[in-house]
Amino acid sequence: MPNFQEKPSAVITGGGTGIGLAIAERFLKEGWRAVVIGRRLDPLENLKRRQPEDVLVLQCDLTKPESVHETYDLIAAEPRFNQVRCLVNNAGIYEKRAFKQTGDTLWQAMFETNLLGAVRMTRELLPLLEKHQGSIVNVSSTLGLKPVDGTSAYSALKAAMINWTQTLAIECARQNVRANCICPGIVDTPIHAFHGQTEDEKAASLGGLQPLGRIGQPSDIAHGVWSLAGPGSEWITGSILNVDGGIFLA
Ligand SMILES: NC(=O)c1ccc[n+]([C@@H]2O[C@H](COP(=O)([O-])OP(=O)(O)OC[C@H]3O[C@@H](n4cnc5c(N)ncnc54)[C@H](OP(=O)(O)O)[C@@H]3O)[C@@H](O)[C@H]2O)c1
């Protein structure tokens, strides 16, 4: 492990809400710094207000290559944040739609955000990850392993992310950079329409689907990410970790 003069940093895309926010909070709790990225500044600034010294907020649209490149430049130029030891490609969009109603526009939006955005950010940040022997954690989905009705574009791109993670793991091992993938099950975040429902409503509609009897919380996924990136994970690469309350087996 490299000897850090400064605290190491984790870069988290989509770090202002849901799972990404919980991941950023976990890294901060473990004594790292967090670079949080998204299109909307407000949710990112909320986190920064809580721990201003350790949080760098960068507005970036992953669907725009120049925005991703600019983000790399800004991170590289910040000595307090450029010791990047983890990139979490977490940003994503979700829409449930039948295959027959899924036109090119939705396929392209899913591709640009859920796969190519992560590819672009990884390509830009690899030199910093190589310098600091860091790791990449890609946030895929159980749907990438076992799709359900009405999710063809989302599930196909999440499956591609899993496969890409494994190629990355092989290629990046030469530079001692690791790449792993986490597959969340159903987690209570703003990505879902049920997010605003009462606990009773959520339990009635989704609780029965979960072998462990409850929907996941963002902190459940953050714990999985930390186990793939934190101390003790040095020999873990190319792995696919389900954190899903058992729904993959249901
Ligand atoms: N919740 C679940 O049940 C579940 C299950 C499996 C996998 N996942 C995956 O977990 C990840 C996080 O989702 P979440 O559930 O936490 O939902 P969320 O709260 O909606 O988070 C998605 C994040 O992605 C960011 N984002 C979207 N498009 C972006 C773009 N073009 N450029 C930069 N940032 C962008 C959003 O910020 P801005 O809108 O401000 O850009 C937002 O912070 C996603 O990849 C999702 O597919 C979620």
C-alpha cells in the first residue's frame, strides 16, 4: 500500500443522493476524503456543508465527454483530493418499460449514463488510480445477472457493466489497480417511485419479494463497497458481490 501524506480520496459519481450519498458518507466515516459528482449541485453541496474540509463537489454530466475530462482536470489539480484510491462508478438512471416501447432514445440514454459514463470516468481517472494503487467499484444491479419483465435496456447495460468490470480487472492488475462490481437488489432510493411511500405501503408491495423480509437501505450497499475497497480487500479483484437481501435467489 502506498504511504499517503494526505488522507486518500474516493471519487463517487452520483454521490449526492441514494446509494452514492451513503457510499460517500461511509468513506468519510472511515477517514477518507470524498469527491462527489453529479449534475445537480444542491444535493452535493448538502454533503459538503456537513464536512467541508473533506468533501470536494464537482458538477459533471457523464453523458458529455468534455464534462468528464474537465472533472479529471479539477481533481488532478487539487492536492488535497488527488490521491485517488477508489473510483465508485455509481451514477445511473432507471426506467421500467416494455421492450416494444423501448426506442433508441431510451437505449441511448441508458448506454450513455449507465455504461459509457462510467467508462469515460474510469479512462480519465486511471492514471491517478495507478499512481496510488487504487481500485474501481462499479455499481451494477442484480438485474444485470437476472433480468425481470420490462427492464431490457437497464438490465442489458448492467450486464455489460459486470462483464466490463472483469476485463478491467484483468488489464489493470498489471498496474496493481483492482476492479470489482457490486450488484444491489431493491434499495430504497429516489430512483424508485415507491421512495415516497409510507413504510407500510413499501412493505406491502415489496417486502414479500425479499427473502430477508425488507427492502435494502443505501447503507447496506455502502458497506459492500467498503468491503471491496477498504483495508483487507487488497487481493479482491474481478469479483461480483450481490448485496440484495437474497432476491437473486428468490
Ligand atoms: N435503488 C436500487 O434499487 C438500485 C438497485 C440496483 C442498482 N442500483 C444502481 O445504484 C446506482 C445509484 O442509484 P440510486 O438508487 O442511489 O438512485 P439515485 O438516488 O437516483 O442516484 C442516481 C445518481 O446518479 C446521478 N446521475 C444520473 N445521471 C447522471 C449523469 N448523466 N451525470 C452525472 N450523474 C448522474 C444522479 O445525480 P444528478 O441527477 O444530480 O446527476 C444521482 O445522484 C445506479 O447506478 C442504479 O442503477 C440501484
